[in-house]
Amino acid sequence: MGIQALYTSATGLKAMDFKLNVVANNLANVETTAFKRSRANFEDILYQTLEEPGLRNGLDVPLPMGQQVGLGVQVSSTQINFSQGAFDHTEQPLDLAIEGDGFFQVQSIVDGEERTVFTRSGNFTLNVNGELVLGNSVGARLEPAITIPPDATDVAISPQGLVQVRLAGATEFSDIGQIELAKFINPAGLKQLAGNLYLETDASGPPITANPTQEGLGSLQQNYLELSNVEPVRELVDLIRTQRSFELNSQAIQSADQTLQVVNNLRR
């Protein structure tokens, strides 16, 4: 049984190492625009059944309990927390925050192919063609495309996603485009990509697109960015708990090793 304890505790060490990586990633992205924290979910694995519960004894009476020994733990999933982050007032006209449900749709290269991906990050800027693109490492273009004329002197984006500009010499704003948002039945099923992007999967379901404030989607806030929803204090508490759990599993391995040494010395 001491040998089995070694393997069982080893699964605990592996699981806590995985959780440590998740917590470390959350803390590393505490300043990443619109980053959503993840958590590691665990589940127990196979049980060794020595005696079935309900087995009848010599008096033909069912036993109230059996004998089962668990064989450890494993990571079942990592779950993204899409709760709303706080807003930061940037005074930048192309900065957008989504208040409520929804994702921006952008075009990016995934595995060598241009695809529509999704993000909560709204730190937009202009590319050489005057198109709205994300200010990330790949410059993903907003979809549907919005092009700001080179002679525009002012940009206004309504909570409903209507984009208007005031051209040089004009007094009135002109409509130039409409921003659409997307939502998913199961956003936790999205695949996380680098660059603060998400990819649709069979688990997330297809995107449901509409204008902001329609179909249950949130509204846009110009001149604001959504901050990360990582709470440093909570992550530090998780970090301490993970460290303690790792230490406990290490002590279990040491205890099992000492038990095996005692058994081995019985023959001397």
C-alpha cells in the first residue's frame, strides 16, 4: 500500500504544479487589457475497490459501507472567468470597452490561415490603410472593417456601435460604419490564443452577431479600456494554498517512503 501512496501523491504533485502554472499566468497578466483569469478544475481518478458497498456478509446482511481506495487526482479542465473588469478612462478616441456581454470580431492569422477571432480588448489604432486594428503584436483588423478617412478631425463611436467622423472643414458628423459584436452560448468553450484572442470551437458554439445593445449584447464605451479581472490578493491566496498542497503531497511521499523503509528493515 505504501507504493500506491507514492503514485497517488505524485498525481497530487503534478496537479498542483499545473495549478501553479495557471495562477502564475493570471498574475503575469494582471495588467493585460481585458484579460480574463482562468482557474484549474480537478477531479478524483480511479478507485480501487476492495469490498463492494452492499455486499452481503455471512449473515446475509448487506454491508453498510465498502472498502475503496482512491488513486489520486487529475486536472479536469481550465475554466475562463468572463466577469466584467474595471474600466480605465484613457481619453483615447479609438479605445473601446464593452460594458456587458460580447466580443469584438477581428481578422487574424491562425495556423497560417486568416480567420475571424474574438477579443474583449478594445485598444484599437489605425493601420497604414486607415483601418481600425488592435494594438497588439499582430495588428488584427476589426471585422466588419472600419476605415477612418485621412482628413478626419474627430471620431465619435456611440454605445450602439455607430462610427461617425467629422471631416476637415465640416461642422457635422458623417456615418462611416457600424461595429458589430459577437457572443457565444458557452464562452468558456472558446480556445485561448496569444495576443488576447479567442477562437471559436465546437464547445463554444457558433458566434451570435448583432449590433451593441441588441440580442443581449453589451454597449460600447468610447475613451475607455476594460482592465484585467485578475484580483492580485485572491491569486496570492491561491498561490499560498497551492504551495501548501504541494508540500502536503511531498510529505505524503516522504511518509510512504519511510513506511517502505520500515517494512524493508523487518527482514533484517
